[in-house]
Amino acid sequence: MRFAEIFSKIRKTQSAPSEAPSHWVKCTACQSLMYYKEIEQRFNVCPKCGFHMRISAKQRIEQLCDEGSFVEFDTNLIPIDPLKFVDKKSYKKRIEEAQEKTGKNSSVMCGSCSIEGVPAQIVVFDFAFMGGSLGSVEGEKIVRAINRAIANKEGVIIVSASGGARMQESTFSLLQMSKTSAALTKLADAKLPYISILTDPTMGGVSASFAFLGDIIMAEPGALVGFAGQRVIKQTIGADLPEGFQKAEFLLEHGLIDMIVTRTDMKKVVADLLNLLGGSCKNDAFELRLKA
């Protein structure tokens, strides 16, 4: 066999640059290059500048919930296309692409879990599924999670990462804002806590409904939170916006959220708040401390 033939076989077995696995992660904020295991150990937080990178719903659940405690519900709910909506692509095609990309049927994962031993119902948005947009299925999943919490006398945690209401469902999507808000009123009437966690980004109809209805509203550092985009607001009011407008730090300074919590501290803070607010009526030890 000639040398050229051997060399061509070696080249064929090598992965293309786009297919080759990358063990290095570049921070989009400070442009630092870091080994992926270092990032994973810090819950995808840059060790150089503290920038909180976006993570999937599955990673979020692994970070917040006790190991092996999460039980997912309502995986059989799948979006439909009631309006036969078509823009550059059909809505049906966009759903199929999102399902193939994420392995999920919707932009929300919900289920029961325990957080440092405290049982709760958790809802987590995945921005990778059509920008975490709120549609009919997502709204139904949130309401079912709230109903389970009322039945089990548990608290509710919703982790938002969304561009807002899903335009392909039009009014069907907008109705989820009032639907979820009404369900949260029932939760409040049952005197059960709701903790809202805002991550990057939380925008549009999500921020205008359940995301800002929490008994405690917390955000990750640097999270983009608002209703309309900055460019739209600037064009509407015809004035320059303040520095850092719509960032979590700006919102905390102006009293729109209660606290900013780093990802590494999130689990303990949420567990403490559930205990403080009576997030589980089954927690006998906590009840005894209250009576004492």
C-alpha cells in the first residue's frame, strides 16, 4: 500500500472540526477559556468573572433537587397547531425541530421533588425549546403542578427562562397568563408558598404573569428580566435608558425583586425559604420548632 493511501485512510477516520468534541468552554462575558469540568463543577458559572451561563432544564433540576428525588409528570402533553400557523416555517415543523433538539415535548419540565429534604413541586423552563416560550401545554403543566402542590400541601418553585408567550399560538398562549395567575391565587388561598426564580432571560408574557407573582422573587446575577426589549422601549419613549436597565441588579435596586442568589447557593436558599414559609406541612420537625 502506498503512503498516500495510508494517509488518506487516517484522514477519513478523523472527525471534522465541527464534529470533534470540545473540552474547552469560552465565557461569553469575559472571553476566558476554561476546561469544561471546571465549569461543570461550578454549575456552569464562570470562575473568572462569575457570569452565569444558560443551562438546560435537566441541569437545573439536577442542581436544585435532591439526588434521585425528582419525579416528572405530564410528559404525555404535546403541543398542537390549532391555528395552522406558518411564518418562515410551519408551527408543526418548529415543534418537531425543538423536540428533536431537546428530547422533550414542551419547553417545561415539571414534577415533584425534595430540596434538602423538603418536598415541593417544581416547574423548570428550558430556553432551548423554542426560546422557552409559553404555550397551551406549558400553561397546563404549570396549573397541574400547582394543583398537585395544593393536594399534597407543598410549596411551588417555578424557574423561568423564557422569551414570553408563544406567538404561533396567539390568543391560546396569552390565555395561559391569566390561567396560571388564577391557579396561583388558589395556592395563596391554601397558604402555601410560591418561590419564583428568574434566570436569563425572563421576558414578555412570562414576566407579566406568574414570574412576578411569587411570595419570594429571586434572580440569578446578571439575568435579563423585563417585558419588551430595550430597543422597542427606547423607540417608544424616545429616550435613552439607564445603564444596566432590565438586569437583575437594577431590578433589585429599584425594589422589583427580593434577592439575587448565585447558582451555587440557590439550593440552600430555596430550602431555607420553603421551611421559613411553611413549604411543607409534612415537615414535623419544622412544625415542632414553630410551636416551641
